[in-house]
Amino acid sequence: MAGNSIGELFRLTTFGESHGPAIGGIVDGCPPGLVLDLDAIQHDLDRRKPGTSRYTTQRREDDVVKFLSGVFEGVTTGASIGLLIENTDQRSQDYSNIKDLFRPGHADYTYHHKFGIRDYRGGGRSSARETAVRVAAGAIAKQYLKQRFGIEVRGYLAQLGPVKAEKLDWTQVEQNDFFCPDPDKIEALDSFMRDLKKSGDSVGARVNVVATNVPVGWGEPVFDRLDADIAHAMMSINAVKAVEIGDGFAVVEQQGSTHRDALTPQGFTANHAGGVLGGISSGQDIRVSMALKPTSSISIPGQSINTSGEPVELVTKGRHDPCVGIRAVPIAEAMLAIVLMDHFLRHHAQNHQVQVSTPDIAAIARQQAE
Amino acid sequence: MAGNSIGELFRLTTFGESHGPAIGGIVDGCPPGLVLDLDAIQHDLDRRKPGTSRYTTQRREDDVVKFLSGVFEGVTTGASIGLLIENTDQRSQDYSNIKDLFRPGHADYTYHHKFGIRDYRGGGRSSARETAVRVAAGAIAKQYLKQRFGIEVRGYLAQLGPVKAEKLDWTQVEQNDFFCPDPDKIEALDSFMRDLKKSGDSVGARVNVVATNVPVGWGEPVFDRLDADIAHAMMSINAVKAVEIGDGFAVVEQQGSTHRDALTPQGFTANHAGGVLGGISSGQDIRVSMALKPTSSISIPGQSINTSGEPVELVTKGRHDPCVGIRAVPIAEAMLAIVLMDHFLRHHAQNHQVQVSTPDIAAIARQQAE
Amino acid sequence: MAGNSIGELFRLTTFGESHGPAIGGIVDGCPPGLVLDLDAIQHDLDRRKPGTSRYTTQRREDDVVKFLSGVFEGVTTGASIGLLIENTDQRSQDYSNIKDLFRPGHADYTYHHKFGIRDYRGGGRSSARETAVRVAAGAIAKQYLKQRFGIEVRGYLAQLGPVKAEKLDWTQVEQNDFFCPDPDKIEALDSFMRDLKKSGDSVGARVNVVATNVPVGWGEPVFDRLDADIAHAMMSINAVKAVEIGDGFAVVEQQGSTHRDALTPQGFTANHAGGVLGGISSGQDIRVSMALKPTSSISIPGQSINTSGEPVELVTKGRHDPCVGIRAVPIAEAMLAIVLMDHFLRHHAQNHQVQVSTPDIAAIARQQAE
Amino acid sequence: MAGNSIGELFRLTTFGESHGPAIGGIVDGCPPGLVLDLDAIQHDLDRRKPGTSRYTTQRREDDVVKFLSGVFEGVTTGASIGLLIENTDQRSQDYSNIKDLFRPGHADYTYHHKFGIRDYRGGGRSSARETAVRVAAGAIAKQYLKQRFGIEVRGYLAQLGPVKAEKLDWTQVEQNDFFCPDPDKIEALDSFMRDLKKSGDSVGARVNVVATNVPVGWGEPVFDRLDADIAHAMMSINAVKAVEIGDGFAVVEQQGSTHRDALTPQGFTANHAGGVLGGISSGQDIRVSMALKPTSSISIPGQSINTSGEPVELVTKGRHDPCVGIRAVPIAEAMLAIVLMDHFLRHHAQNHQVQVSTPDIAAIARQQAE
């Protein structure tokens, strides 16, 4: 219960620090017989990995994931899957100067008080480097969901500082360094980030993730609702400070007559709910949005204390992302895929004999739309 | 794993439907030796219970909680605590007309597809009536946290439709029917609700919860962060569609130099983080905000389908809250108390020998403020 | 994690003390659509309940179980099932004299040290009274397993003190007060127990449980093996001190050529393994045996200490079973049914798409035997 | 919930197959600040590793464990600990001939039916090779328990086929290839094993494990009793078919007046209970005994079927232990240490404020004995 696991039936447990020899994890509960496309898994890791553009940290990691078990001749066996990613570009000397300091806005102070000891190099266990393992595990889940149900789990950058995407063109998302779905905003993003780097500061972001083709019925009453588990998973990503499902905070000013999505034989008339009713998937798109704070690792001097409680001034060196929200897109996709995979298994375990004659109206609507 | 439990070491499991003979639950993991103030527990139930004002459902329930075990001569024994609340005012006839219909915006459709069978009376298991048990369990957690650490967990209505509280005066919260901390807004709330009832519609709300005096160090890396578990708990409350910690979505447009809370020997200079850094409590106030959707149970006719998939028009009868957000205040407090209690035990289990000489700067700041 | 739950996907959580107002529990994860035979459930409770013969405690309890939720019009809904059994014949005055004493061989001393407080009346939470709830939950599992797979879970008294059953005639088990499958031993049992009661002493017993028609494939590598979870469940029954699967301790002197059960197209040639290979059911009968200690509640004076650590002499009064092993038969059946039900769901969740052309040779053998 | 984890608060999850590139695991929940003696951990692995005597398999593995995380400058940090052991001597060609066969007495048949696919090389996931990771994790637990409480967890071979140890001399256990505590039996063991190897057969064994200095109070009512979790852990070891606590099956013929251990101010007068009362440690020695079946991997031809269900004759080649019970001694110690460590944390989490004035009579007895 020390917290390094997520999921009940499709369960990921991770280990590893930013500057240790390796990070890794175990996926327990993957169904047998899944033909794994290792290139696709590596592709997701490459989307997340550092050093790919000038807007992300210049740390260079190959982030090659090794499958140590649970896969035999390219197919999952149902046994636990051991994942290993070696750390190849850790530069510990960058961090020795902050050994006895607490970087403001970081977990240094809280880890120190919690554990009494910490691997201070690069944030140790609190580093976002750990999320590479999530991406690998999420890619396994994505493949299962895609092959079995045609589910797509896709994310994009919805806003970065003041720059908001106004169009959602999925074909654009992978065409730029920002995962931005609006081609008209690339220049503004580029310009904003250039200025930001000059100033030495960082900025927050909003990331959206959408899952399509999710069948009706996934999610458990009353605590482990699908939306509750999604909120947990997203908030477990470093820097995330807020999560919305469907219309999110906009519901505060809505009235029931507007908010409730009417049912018709041809589908729902709207999707204010974001694909979840009573904690259970409705068959509509699962729509999730989240806010990521600006990283506190900036070159602007900050006020802090040291481990003796004395005041110090501190400048974060090392290589950091000016906007951690950008690389969070594949991580958020991975987390949503893990939650969906887990809930599919949980739903199926208890309810596999259920047969209803009522049509799945969201599926009907999708078919008509095609 | 069917989802009716929350917490790992302080664990609540609930049962019961809106119109069954009773609802109840089991609290497992409560430390022994806690002297329970049963009146205070009942008081929290009374704050949540229906029929207390004209702005909540007119269903009348005494909501008297019985302690069936785990308490001996007024003191907890460490054994599992059985809780029982009888349903005294269920009127099943109100619901027979919707037996074969799906109310839009409700869990009817998703429960039907998930389970193939449902207790349609009053929403059955998906009814918010279940939350009464949460309030009872949360009240136990509150008492432990208060007695041991001086922790206060308090909530209020921050916004209802267009009406926002602009002052936070804790002494006002229990003085009105809205849990509103701003005495200047009571009239506007009153007037808005009167009009709303006339129109037969409902409205959303924003509820905030704050925990003070939480020690530094609670929360587990990397998945079971304190904020991730809070998000899960809040999103498990009926109608909640969004959760924020600290500045929440405002961080999207913030820069790191603004967002990061500086550390000084006299305390943090701000609390943008909302009391959580790296998933672990910092000692500052835990600040949580959430959005509750307008209930879909309104007297305005709506479009839907029946269990055969045919179109129907539907008017929700029965007794309903025009704004479910109001009564959510004690529920949100209860959920935060349960999460904190669970994380205290989890933290303590692993780290009980940790001793650090670094001062708890948030505690220092609190002492200076008094 | 305070330990009052068993099972992962079919999960029972219990509460209640021997002399509180009621005992009860929650079954979470029962599939929807199960038509419950409430009489059969009550019948299992009656088999366990005290006061049914002169060889069990003379405490009289009706042990009527109430279903408070999760069942609608006689059918399970998939929601959590609340179970309640009222205590009607608790006589607390019987126990006030042992308030400050530790009965030897009981949990008094260990509960006192663990919790610092205890409900001393009748053993409180450590009383075997709690097992009535297990029997109710197990009866639900039994019905599912029987209806879906034709699984029978049946137990019997294999030995009581020196008296061993030498025949296994299932038709006899319910025909006597001992659950003894050997009609030739009833007289010996009767005579032994009469003498025992006169002496004021108690005696141990061996109980066997067998599950037939269990499909091949249930059980999880590597820790949650079916046999490991059975061992856990049986050892969680009050007074159980040992558990065997298949040949059990006899394997110590066996050689591999004898022990291994050969496979033929017509079935296994033997069942030394007890129906489990590598922690997974083989399709053969699951054979479990367990030892129950003689109760320490006897009228022969014993040496002990009081809560101040001073020596005392102590005679247990109250109403007790001279052989707790007898009434353990329905409890052991219930526990095996719960474990099987849980493992069916766990197996099914992950492996529901598995199709193999290799025949189930144990099923073939059973069909041929009929 | 696929079963590759054990423990709640001190939690081990493992991965790896006999003939994959590596095996490994993650220990989650180890308290921070533990100074690890890596040599002692490696020593336990060496005690278990194959190829050390002529009575164990001749497969040669260095079994060097690498700590990939959670340890910083020789001290645990509280973060999850990644463990890796590379497989260096897997000879897959030895196994290709059994690709389509089911070895009798093995998990081949059950894995095939459960998962539809299996890594047939050396038993894949069902191989006892996986237990090396348990030994590494158990060694961490042992060190914590020893440093904090002076707990010793020690095992020995109590019986091998017909040869029983009659003396328990702890100093002898590590002096011979059998972990035998009776120096007078070494010759008989040697001679028996020589003959056994000639015959190509295998034999069962009894292994005992004892934990001393365990404080009173560990173990949870009512399902997660200390003895129930010990039974689970031991039965999860490959080949174990039976587990006893204290007097075990001997209680069947005992009477209560004999079995119950009297309490005196100077200690218990006996330890029939094996150190557990009501599922909670009493302070006395925890005494556990288990039976391990003879391995089915023998060179004597056996009858079986292939994956098409056709009869085949089969001789197991490869390198195998004629008595797997011997090498099980360090594994059983590891499992007991893991269970104790987990229960210490669980007990401590809930009951850390408990203070009782009643003396710990088992501790008094131990002090007097010294």
C-alpha cells in the first residue's frame, strides 16, 4: 500500500528514480493471446521522451523498453510482464548543489519530511521520468482496447499559457512539436515558447484526452466509478492540478434542462456528461480535460530554505521542460487506457452473462455518422 | 472489486438502495480507543439529510445511524464498525411509472446495460441516498483527526448557478440553508432558488472544502498521491464533474515564477499548490474545489427511450433537490476526512520511525498567525 | 486492511460481536441475475446454528438472515448485498466475571495487547459467532456455482478425537448430529461425546471438504494460487490449526513416481494432487482437510493471569461446544465456496477469450463415471 | 489481481520465467532508513541457488540480485525497490521436446487450459526459479525484523522421505547440504539420496520454520489472521501441500485441558498454539511446518497426453532436484519474514497508540531463559 501501483485487474506497479540505473515496472493481469506490436509501444515512448524538440528538456534518453517476461514469441502469456528502461543520460553532478536544499514547488520538502531521506538527484522518485513506464504499460492497454473494441485513446494540447487551440483536427496533432490540434496556433505557440525560454520562466497547460468507441457499461458503483478512477489516474500525473469530465466546471452555471443529454433511438442528442452517467460509461466519447502547472524548475532565482531550516536563494540548473504539459499528452493517454482496460476486466468479471435487448444508442449514432 | 469500498487502511464499504429497507456500511481499520461523540456524528447526518429546508427534497428521513459493532461503552475497539440507517420514508409508488424508462442524465440507462437488471425505485443503488453512510463514516474520521491533530475539515457552497460567494466567513456557513459563507449573498440565493423552483428546473454548484492543520508528509508516491486520492473520492460523489486542488485550472495561464510557493523559515509565502507537493501534504491548508452538475430530475418534460429502445417523453416526478450541490457540502467534508484518515494510517505505517530536524514551516506560520 | 474482508472480486466483509445487537456483512461482486433460494441459504445457517443438538452450545439463536440490499424481487442486481443477523440470546451477565481475566487458549490476551480494549462478552469479535455471516455469504456462492457449473461443495466430519470415519457415504452426512459420513461410527461418537461432557473437557476434530465439477483453470500464479487461497480461508476459521490439499502431509514419504497423477485421454489415473496443479484447478475434485483444536472453554479449572499480570485460577462458564469441529462443517463449505467463486471471477476476467482444443480429461472421466 | 503480489503494506510483486532473460520483482512499502547488508541478502540467495550440492539441480545460476531503486547510498529510501536477477544458464533446447506435451504432476496442463498459451521452457512462470526473488525480498524483511525487534526467522529440514530429524540443533543446520538440524541423520540422508538418484525417482519432505522474539499483537481479525496469512504464504511455495501451525493435526486427538497453554506471570507453560491465539501473535515462538511433494520431474517414464489429447509416454529430462524440499528451507524463511513484516506494519498502522500495563509474559519467559 505504499502507492506505487494502479489498477485492480490490469495492474501496473513501477519502480525507479530519475538518476538510478534503470526504471521499470510490472504489468499484472494482461490477458493472454495479445499479439504485441513492439514498434507501436516504442513509438509512444518516443512521443514522450525528452530531447525530441527544443521545447522539451535536452536530457537525451533512448527510452528503449525491454520486455523481460510475460511475452512469448511476441504474444502475451497471461503472466506478469516485466518492463525495464535503462537510464543512460543521468548527470548526477548537476544536482549535488541542491542536496541540502528544498526547491520551491517541488516534492523535495515533502519527501524529506515524509521519509527522512531522499535521493535528491533529479527529484529521485518524484521525477516525471517515472512516467515513461506508464507510457509503456498504457501502450499495451491501448493495443488490447484497439484490437478488441476498436477503442481509440487520443490526447492533445488544448491550451498553453494564453494560447488556446480553437480547432480540433486530429490529423494535425502529431504534425507539430506541441501535440496541438489547431494548425493556426503553431506560430503563436512557437513565439510564446521562444519568449518564455528567454525569460527563464515556465508555463502551465491544459491537456485533453478522448476515448472513442468505449462500450456502454464500464465503471463500478459507487466509489470506483469510471470517472472517479480517471480523476485519480490523471491527478497522479506529475504537475496535474485539476481534472474535468465532460463539461466539467461549466456545469456550475448550467441548468438541468440544458445539461441532461436526451436519449433517442438514434443516439444521445448531446454529450455534456462526457461519456459517463452514474460512474458508468454511456457509450459516448469519454472526454477528459486536465490542468498542468508550470514547472517550478526555472532559472529565475527563488526563495527557499535548506534542511536546517535556514533561508537560501536558489536557481534550478539542470535540463528542464519550460512546459511539462506538452509531453504530458502521451502520459495522459496511457493513464486513460490503463483505467479503461482495468474497468473492462472488472466489468466483464462480474457481468459477463448480462444480455440486454435494449440497443446501444451511442453505437448506433457512431455507425450512422460514418 | 465491485467498487463499493474506499480507503485502504481506513476502509468504508457501503450497501443499500434508495427504497430498500435500510442502507449501511462497515468501517474497517478505525484505531481503537477513540471516544466517539455520537451526537456530533448525528449532527453531520442532520446537516445532509433531506427535508430540512424548502430548497432540498421533501422526502423526510430521520437518518438515525445505529452502531452495531466495533464500539464498546462509547469507545472504538479496533474491530470493524457496522453502521445501519433505516429507510423510513420510501414511497415506491412514485417510481413505478419509470420502471421501463431511462431518465435522461441519470444512471438508469447505464445500470440497465451493465447489470441487465436494476432496482428502478428512486435510482436504487445510484441514488445519492447512499451518501448518508459516507457522512457517518466521515464523521468518525473527523473526530479522530480533530482529537489527534487538531485537523478541521470544513466545506461551503462557493457558487450556485450565477451566484458566487465573495467572502469566506466560516461563522456564517452554518447560519443559512445554503452553507454559504457570504452573508451578503443569501438573499440572491434565496431569490434565485425561488425562481428556479417555479420554472421546474435545477442548477449546478461549486463546493469547496478545506482541511487545516494537516501535518506535512501524508500521501504516497507515485499513484496514490494525496491529491489523486482526493480527486477520486470527490469524483465518486454523485453529480461531481470536476475537481481542483489549489489553484486548479488557473495554473494553465500561470508561470512558474508565480505559481511556486516560496519557502521561508516563517512559512510558505503563498499556497497556490493547495497544500500538496509531489502528492504529499506540505502542512499548508488542503484546498479542494469541485463542480456538481444540475440534477436531471426536473419537472420539465424530456426526451428519452424505453427499455425496448422506443422514444418516449418523460417528466420526473417524485421529490428532488433543485440544487444537489447544497447538500453535497457535508458529503464532501466526509470524503476528505476519510481520505486524510486513510493516508495518515498509510503514512504512519511505513514511516513511523522517521525523525527530521527540519522545522515544519507551515505549522510555524499557523502558530504565528494565532 | 484491518482484515475483516476476504476475496477480491467476490468479496465478503463482516462485522459484529458475540454479544452486540447484531452481526452482519456485505457481499460485494456477486454477479447480477442470480435467482436466490432464500430457504437454502437459511438451511445452511440452520446447519451451523447453536442449540440444535445436545453436542453443541445451548445458546439459542434463530440466526435468521435478512437481505437488506442487492436483491430485487428475488434476484441479485449486481449491487453490494447487505446481510444482517440479529443476536437474540446474548446473556452478558455470564461474562462479567471474566472482564479482567484472560481465558487460556483464547484470544483474550492477544486482543488485549493488540487493541488495549476489548468487548470481553463472549469473546467479542473473536467469537465464532461471526462465522454465521460467512455461512450466509457462502450459501450465495454455492448457489451460483451449482446453477452455473454444477459444482457441489460438501463437507463432513472425518475424525473426532480418536473416532475416525472409515466410510464416505454422502447420504449419511445430514442424517446425524455429527455430519459423520460413516453410519457405523455414530454410536462411538455418541458415547465418546457423552463421556466428554461428563468430564467437562473438549476435543479436537478433522473436517474434510470436497468440491466436485470444478472446471480446469481456476487459480492464479504465483501467490494467489487456488490452494494458497483455500489454505488462507480455512485457517481463518476459528480453531483451525492445519490444512491439507490432496494427500497433504502424506507426501513427505511419497516418491514422485507414486505421487504424480498420470494423464490419459480418459482422465487422470489418480488424484494425489487434490485437484490443484501449479496452484490451478485441474478439473478433479478439490480435496481439503483441516484440523480444529479442542475449545479452551471447558469447565475444568485452568491457570491464568489477570490484566494486572497476577496469577488467577479460572473456570469457563457459559454455554460452549465440547467439540467446535462439528459445527465447522458448514463453515468450511462456505469458505471453500467463497474462494471458488472469487477465483472463477478472477480467472474469467483475464482469460475469458481463451479457447483450447485439448479436452478436459477430468470432465470426461466424470461423465464416464455417471 | 492476477496474483503475482503478496502482502498489503510490505508488498512483493514478481515477474519472470525460468528461461526468459531475467526474473525480478518490486518491494513496495519497505520503511525508509534501513541500512541494508547486501552480503547477507546475497547469502540467502546462495543458500537457495541451484548447483550448490549434488543433491540439487545441476543448473548453475549465479543468482546475483541487483537493486535498481529504492536504496540510496546503502539505505532504503521508502521508495519501491526494484530487484533484478538475470538468468544466465537457461538451456532452452532441453525443453523443446515437451512443447506439445503435459508433464504429469506439473502445471503444464492447467496453464495450457487457463491461458491457452504457455512458455513451456522449464515450466515458464510456474518454475520454482521465481522463488529466488522471494528470497531476496524476504532477506530485506529479515534484516528489518532483526534490527528492530531481534526477530530470528529460521528453518530446517524436519523430514525427508522416511528420515526424520530427531534433534533440533540450530548450529548444525548450515553445516550440511540438507539444512538438517540433527547431525546423526546426515549419513542416513546421504545414503537415501544416493539410492534415490540411482533409481531416478524423487521424494517429499517436511520443512519447519520458527520465528522467535515476535512481539505480542501482530495479526488481524478475522480473515487476515497471522496464521491464515502464513498458511497462504507457505502454500504459495511450489510443491507445498500442507501447512500446520503449532501442534497442527495433532490437535485432532487432543483435549482442551491439554491443548490450552496456561498463562503465568512467568510466561506460558507450553506452546501448543504455535505462537498464535485468535489469529494474533502471543509473543511465543511462531512454529510452522509444511509438507513438500516429491517433484514430478523424474527420469522414470510416465503416462500422459499431448495437447491434442492423445496418449504419450514421457521422460522428464533436464536438470532437476530429487528433493525440492531441501532448497525450500530459505524460501519458507523468506515467506514467513515477509508475512511478519507485513503484519507488523498493519498492526502498527492501526494500533500505534495502544499502551497496556499488562506484562508481555512471553518476553519475560525469554529473558529468564537467557
